[in-house]
Amino acid sequence: YNVEAPNYHKKGWITMGTTLGTLSNLAIYIGLVVLGAFLGSRKALRSRPLVWVSKLQFVALMILIVTLGVNLGANDEVVSSLGEIGLSALVITVFAMGGSLLFLSLLRRFVLKLDRYGLPRGSEAAREEEAHQAGKADNSLTLWIVIAVVLGMLAGRFVLPAAVTVHCGTIINFGLYLLLFMVGMDMGKQGTFLSDVKTAGFQVLLVPVAVCLGSLVCAAVAGLFLPLGIKDSMAAASGMGWYSLAPTLLAPYSLTVSATAFLSNIMHELFSIVAVPVVAKKLGYIEAVALPGATAMDTVLPVVVSATCDRMAIYSFASGVILSLSVPVLIPAIIALPF
């Protein structure tokens, strides 16, 4: 006990520091969105078309995704894990993401009773949204995202030196700050920010609950067919996309589960970035919020908004925040299960 105790205390401090860092980032994210919404709602800006905002937002989004790809491609731990535990991590990720989609789709249809645009069925707003979407040209966001991710990973692995890739985290942070500010500006310019918050109401709290239950239930199903088993598969999926914290919490329990969780949560974020536009178009806006898990509040939020509408930023942000805060509680609870 005396030998292991310092390790557990160290893990505890790391976990606390990571959680506090997330909370401080959360404050920055909220501040940027609110500031952007405030400036966008000013008459001087609302009266102008500002077509450059959407173009700049797209360019910033592509830079962010390319940088994420570079960061992953340059990560030796990610690459080295692919052969050893890649299949288990892949199966857990697919099952967990599929489960979150299934549960959230059932929630939207039978509990919240919303249409595929996240609006009350048959409402005037729903008819306007449907007409607006029908008149929109089919965009190629998914294709651009796939190209950006692939090019970024290849560049990070084979082209860019370590002296360049070491700065990816800083670029990602500032790119994310810019995107969140512009998302807020778009919301403010639409003039519906407060009404969207009121319309969403407390039902936004049900979204992360459905995402969490769907992910864990289907990860448990995957565990029936994997060497890890039910409990460890659930533990690996319980990071909800938060790949920096989940492995830290799981390392004292099992290094194998920790490594699987790391790779699975990396896949979770990467697959979400690519799949969100497809899910938004084929299944629904609320379902698109399910895919990113904890990253719905930060790196994947701009993708969700670009693939859906500004109104979904409220659902995405709230879901990501609640899921992120649940991870430090969820993982120890699953580890403590008596089987």
C-alpha cells in the first residue's frame, strides 16, 4: 500500500489538474461565444451581409481539422497502437457511436417529439427550415473534411518535422477560439439566440443522458465479442471522446484498457469530424450532436454548426459540457463494478 499510494495520489492530482483545465477552457469557450453573439447582435453588424464571415469560418475550420490530423499523424503512440489493440478499439468506437445515435434518435422521435431539424413537428419554424434546406445546394463539407484529415495525418507522419508539429496544440487552441467567436457572431446576427435557448429549454439535458446510455450499453454489447469483456469495453468507451483524461484514469486499473481507451477515444473524435455532416443530412440535426460525445463542446462544435445550423450550438455545447464533467465520475464507477 505504501508503495502504490504515491502513484494514486499523483494520478489524482493529474486528474484534478486536467478537470480544472477543462473548466477554465469551458469558461473561455462560453465567453467567446457570448462575446461573438453580443457583437453580432449589434445593429451596425446585423445590417450588413458580412459574407466574409462564413468564408473565414470555413477556412478556419479546414485549418483546424488539418492541424488535428497533423497532431494525430505525428503521435507515435497512436500509430504504434494501431496494430496491437486497433481492432478492439475500432469495434468499441463503432458500437459506442452507433449506440449514442440509436438512443438519441429514439429520444428525439418518441420523447422530445422533434423533427429531423430539431424543431417541434408541424410548427411554422419546422416548415421554414425544411423549405430552406430543400433550396440549399448540396455542399461538399464531408469531402473537404476527409481530405483535410487525410492530408493532415500524412503531413504529420511523413513530411513535417517535430519542431513544427510540437506547435499543433497552440494552433488548435487559437483556431478553436476564432471559430467559437464566429459561431457566436453568427448566432447573434440571426437575432434568435435568446429564443433558441428558451426553445431548447431543459430538454437539452436529456441529450447527453441518451448519448451516455447508448454508448455504454452498446459498448457492453461489443464486449461480448471482444477479449476485453463487457466491463473493460464499457470502461474504454466511457471517456466519451476525452482521450487525454480517460487513459490517465484507467492506467492504475489496467494498462491494456488504458491504451484501448486512448486509441478508441482518438477514433471517436476523428470519426465524428468526418461523420457529422452525413448524419446531419441523412438522420437529423439532434443525432449529429450525439456523435462527438465530450468533444461536442469544443473541437467538433464548429463542424456540428456548419453541418446543421446555429441553433444546434446550444445542444452541442450543453451535451459536450455535461459529458465532459461526467467522465471523472463515470470511469471510477465502472471500474468499481463487481464483475
